[in-house]
Amino acid sequence: MDSIYQSIEILSKEKGIDPQIVLDAVKDAMLIAARKHFRTTENYDAVFERTGGIKLFSVKTVVETVADAGIEITLAEARRIDPKVEIGGEVRIQRPTDALGRISAQTAKQVIFQKVREAERDTIYREYADRMGELVNTTIKRVEGLDLVVDLGKTEARLPKREQSRLENYSVGDRVRCVLRVVDKSAKGPGVVVSRADAELVKRLFEQEVPEIYDGTVVIRGCAREAGERTKIAVSSRDRDVDSVGACVGMKGMRVQSIIRELRGEKIDIIEFSDDPVVFATHALSPAKISKVNVLDAVDRHMEVIVDDSQLSLAIGKRGQNVRLAAKLLGWKIDIKSEEEKRQEAQNALTTFSMGAPIATLIEFGLADSTVDALVKAGIGSIEKLGGMTPEDLESVPGIDGYAVGKIQQAINGYYGQDYAPTEPEDGSEAGVEVDSANDEPADVAEAVEAQSEAMPETSDTMVESAE
């Protein structure tokens, strides 16, 4: 026990924690071990001496009549230990620490280690919690399965498999630069997680390699990365005389090549940022050449990009990587189509329109706008196509129920009956037919016969004779 204080000082320096925390942990461990060993209800207290030793005391309250011998003592017995004690006071009875057995010592050791780990975790959290995204130099300390444990100097950190680049392989002793990803106070083992796959790593590397970024002349406006494959980084300049892209590339590409070497050959696209999403999209989809950009929905941030047929595969990229990174960089949903696909869509729309009257015409015959929208979304664009569908077909369309089917039938009947609806005559005759009162024949028929007779040429006698 004499050297315990020195051991506490050494442990505190190694773990970087306050020695008082370790002293309190040792005291708690001694008390727990004493209760387990003596198996009494006594109240214990541990005290460190100046010489470095530790003493264990049983604390009892002075009472007139003892109800619990474990925590109480009579005045007469108490004054044998402390002559000045009075009723209600406390006396301290020293207990031998040598009596604590091996099991109790082991229990004390576990408690001390637990307290030290908790203190160490708190210290690590306070030191690294405000340093998220910071670039740190680490050394591979050991391999644990697919994960790596790296040395940060004061503590260890974990480099999980998901935070590693697929292009990189490491061995124990290798020095690598990482960014601080997470500091977990409640984690078991190392509470710090570092990353080589996060986009923040690329940003920090550019800040180190490009002085214009470090001093704020050039600003990184966004970064999208798929570790081990490709990175797109958008930059802008606060000085009109400074080319943001050129500053990041460097003379003969020296600056960006240095970062590419650090990332083991990962491709990097440096893009000029623009507040106009159309212009920004054109830059972000490089190296493909964009023909046209249509903003479909500014609120939901949805756009359509048209490219030449020969540029379609380049714009999409390998396994959709180029457009995926561009969409992540912009924060917009991007639909890429070739000019041929766009022409085909326009032709199909024109064909659908030319097949018959547009379905929106039925609005004039009482059909609701919401029903028309549901039919159009289902690809039913003409009245002729709608008229050929059965009620069962209509009810299978999303947004169309039995009530809507009835309204559709009424509107269709109204549309087809508009040119054939009979009119009621004033004289009570058959509707739609005008009767000539002189010969009781329909006026239109009589007029037609008379017109035909007048149109025929007069028959000459010569023609009659020839006929005979």
C-alpha cells in the first residue's frame, strides 16, 4: 500500500486524467472490497496518508442505546477510543487492510479500472468533441478484423471498414491522414472514429495545398464524394482577378496532383460554382457537354438535362456515378435524356394528341379537373381512347372511383350527343324534321328533288326519237 500513491500518479500521467479522479476511484474500490470481505452493515471510510499509504476505518455513531451494532456504539465504548466524543458524535475504528483477501483485491482492481476508463472517456470527449472534421495525423496501431485502430497520440481511434477507401491498403506502422468523424462518449473502447472516406477529408486537403482557400480568397461551396472512385468539388472566388478552378489545379496541375496522390489515385473534378442552378448543373455534369437544361419544378428542385446522343453515356457516367455525384453536389433531382429520346417523347405526345380530341374537352361537359388530371397521368389523353374503356378499366386507374366513372360516362354522352341532340318543334310535328303542309313530304326532301330536277338538262325531241 505504501507505493499506491506513486502508482496513481503514473497512471494519471499515462491516461491524461486528473490524479484526484484516480484517488477517488481507489477509495471507492477499497470500500467495496471491505464490505464484501467483512460482510457487515458498517459504514466504511478510506483515507490516504501523506506517506502514500491508505487506511480503512469503520465509522459508528455514538448513541445511548444501541439498536444496530454495525453502525452504532455506546458512549462508554466510544470514549475508550475518543475521550472527548459526545452523544450524537462519530468515532472511527481502524480496520486492517491486510485482511482483504485476493478476491477483494481483484474486485478493487476492477472498480479502479472502470473508474479510470470512465474518466479517460470523459477527458477524450472534452478534447475532441469540438474538433469534428479536423485533419489529424495518425499511425496504424493494430488490425481488428476489418477495422483498424490508429494512434492519435493521447488516445486511440477506430478507422472502420466503411470509412476506408477501397483503393487503400494499410499495414501496422503506416502513417495516414484522417478526419475526425465521430466522438462517442458512451462507446466501449476507443470513443473516437476517424475517416478516410468522408468528403471533409478532401476539403481539408485542399485547404492545406491551396493557399487561396486557406486565406479565404477561394471558397469551397460543396463537395460530393464516392471514396476510391471520384470526387466533385465546387469552388468560387471572392476576387474577380483570381480563377478559383485554376488556383485549385495549380501550375501544371501540381496542387491537385498532390491531393490525388494522397487519395491513392482517386479522380477529382474541380467545378466552378454558380448561383444559377442551370449554369451550375452544366458545370457539375462535366466532362459531358450539355445541350439544354429545363427546370421542371423549382420548389421540389427537379430538373431535366438534354444531351447529345453521343454524350449520354459520358453524362451518366460509369454505373450512373457522374450524374449521381452532380445531383448530390447540386441538391437537385436530375433526369438526363438524349436528344433522340426527347424527340421521341414529343412525337409520341403529338401522336396521342392527333388520335382524337383531347380529354380536357370533357371539362366543358361537367368532368372535374382532378378526374382529367388522373386520366392524363394514366396515359389516357384522348376522348376516343377513354370511350373505348370499360367501367372496370376506369376503376383500375389511380384516383378514379365508381362515382368518377359515372361522371365520365355522362361527360362522354354529352360530348357525342352535342351534334345529334333532337330539337322540339313548335307545331308538334316530329322533332328534327320540317314538314311541308302542301304535299305532306318533308321540306328538305322536296327541296332536294326539285333542285335535282332543275339541275337535269331538258330532253329534246331528237333525243326522244333516237331513243324510240
